[in-house]
Amino acid sequence: MAKKIVILGAGESGVGAALLAKSKGFDVFVSDKNSIASGYKTELLNNNIKFEEGTHSIDIILSVNEVIKSPGIPDNAEIILKIKEKNIPIIGEIEFAGRYSNALMIGVTGSNGKTTVVEWINHLFTLANMNFTLAGNVGKSPCRILVDKNPDVFVIELSSFQLDTMFDFKCDIAVLTNISPDHLDRYDNKIENYIDSKFRICNNQDEESYFIYPNDDLYIKKAVSNKNIAAKEITFSLNKNSDIQIKDNLLVVNWKENKFSIDINNISLKGKHNLKNAMVVAVVGLIVDIKPEYIKESLSTFKGVEHRLEFVGNYNGVEFINDSKATNVDATFFALEGVSKPIVWIVGGTDKGNDYTQLDSLIEKNIKAAVFLGIDNKKLISHFENKISLWKEAKSMEEAVKYAKEFAEEGDVVLLSPACASFDLFKSYEDRGEQFKKQVLEIK
């Protein structure tokens, strides 16, 4: 008799898990409390996978051997609490994928920078002609990929929500880019819980594994000193003595027998945060024995990630930059710090308990004007109205770009870097970024 498995959520991760489970002989049932997108519904129908939408059938869900949960479903959801009462194991799609692959697993997490790092590694590995697949929080579901092939290497972006449902999964190379307060509403508003979640990327590592992290991040440095890290530790920093650091305008890797350097002026993405991202890419390349010439080429030719400090256009001498992916204060800090011209700043959205004082040191130096974009801008206005002399409220992207254009003069930068989630006015940060680009491209 086939083992029964329920998959909660029918997005990319849920449908990917369903396809792999079906291919491995499981009796699969997919349940989504919301409506299922037509493309995913078609896949389920074409593969004879049973599903429901708009509800959860408790009797079916509580009758199975195991549940695979979408990372978007919180642990305190009613259905999850009922499953836990029955002691039915709950795992995530990444955990399930790991059972069916012997690939080298490169996992990347962090509050900021993880998408840029995995996309940059993707660029490097493509140049080096490696047999690898990009998966996880970007790209396709690893489960979906494993239905048809088993690559030599997986490069996986991992959110804290995905890490929470990983138990036996092992990252051969684990990267933690940084930690800043984010998603604390999912972690009882305790930064310690969020940090513990991020450090799950080190679970099951051994002395043959690698853990790459910044030794100038205070949250990470403290956590490392209190945890038993089994893996080989590789550190990077812009200002501390590390395995990877900046010396005389060179990015230098000096780790064991690995020697590598590149002039930082030849690195394609600008900004201090991108120097750190480049450090990670360089050392990952060396660990997997990629030739230095490919690493140098990748660092100098990578174009960046959509919605992350993405240049949209220059109109009448004003640059427009889309940083919609900056959904927390730390990411926006990097963006504001990295722009040297006067900034007309579009900020706002769904506040996640943000502490805007982190940005105060940059306001007087960098910000010319602000447009507060959101349904409820009271917190933003309260914090910034006496720090920024020129500002307006906007309730749509069309309004926001209109006001920003009015504020901006030749030589200025209009920067969308919201520091907030997007769900008050937009479907996602991608939707917010696309609407920004649409409005900018319509400027006459």
C-alpha cells in the first residue's frame, strides 16, 4: 500500500513536491486554502494528482503519514496546530528533495543579499560549464528538477521559513550573508529565534563541510561563539582580518592553499554590500575547484538581479533605480549608502516592525526628498517629517513616480527602496518593481 502524503500549498514548492512524490510512488493529496493558479492546476490534473482548493479537508489531512508544508504557511496556522496535535511529521519541500539527491548542496541564506549571491554563483557556474541547477527561493523547485534529472550540484537560496522545516538536509557548503531583524512577526518578535532559524543552515554539517560567514556581523559573531560549528569556517569582511578581505583596493582570498585577488574596480556590481557578495562568490568558486580566470570573469561581468538596485533609465538627467526587493531596513540602508548623488526616495509599504533610526545617519547626507508610498504612512511620516523637508504621500505607484519626478532635478537619482513589504498595494515586491518600471518608462 502506497504511503500517504499531504502537501499544503500549491505554489511552485508544493506542486514540485507533489510531482516528485507521485514519481516515487506516494499516494499524494494537495490541499490549498486559497485558489490554485491555473498553470499549477493543469499540472496536477495532467499528472492525476488529487487536490482541493479553497479549503482544507481535515479528515484527509490527519489520516496521512507525513505532511509537506509550504514555507508561506505559519506554524501557528490552525491546520498546522491540528497536524501537530496528531504528531504527524511536518517537513518542507527542500527536506523532501534532499532524500532523493546525492548532489553537492550549496545553501545560501541571510537577511539580505542571498538572491544576488545565488544568481552570481549561477553566473559563475554557467561560465565554468558546471552541471548544476539553481533552485529554492529562486528558480524552480528542486523537487520538480529531481523528477527528470539529478544534477551534480544544487545552488539553493534558503529563506528562514524554508530552513524551519529542514531536519536531515545537509548543506555541503553553507553561506550566511548577514543577519538583521526581519520577519520577526513569525518568530514571536524575538531576534534570537530568527537567528536560530538562520543557523539551521549548519544542521548536519561535518568536518568535510564549509560554513562561510561575515565575522564583522555582530549577530552572527555572537551566535558562532555560542554554537558548535562542525564545518570548516571561512570568514569574510571589509574591515576585519578575515580569510577574504579588502587590501589596497584588491579583493583578496587567502584561505589555506587558495590564493586569489581582483581589483575591486573591476567588480561589476558597485557598493560595499556587493563587495561582500563578490567575496562569497569567489570563495565558493575556489572550493569547487573553478579556475581563477572564470571567477574573475564572473565578478566583472555579472549584471545583477532584477528589482535589486536595477537601473531603469535616465530621463532629463535623472536616474531611476528599482530596488523593490529591499523589503527591510537593512537592505534599504545598503541602497541609500551606495548612491552618491542626491536621492529622491520612494519608501513605504507594509511595516514589519521596522526601526527606521538605522537610516537617520544617511538622511541628511543622501536624501533630497521622499515619497511615502503606502496605505498607512503614519509611522514613516512621524519618523521622517522633521528630517526630510520635501515629502509627499502617495497611494499608488503612478502617484509616487509623478511626485518623485516633480522633486527631481538633473543630476538626481529617484530610488525606489521601500524598506517594507509590498502587500498593502501590490501582489509582491516583483509586482511593485514592475509597476515602478512601467511608470518610469512612460515618462515623456
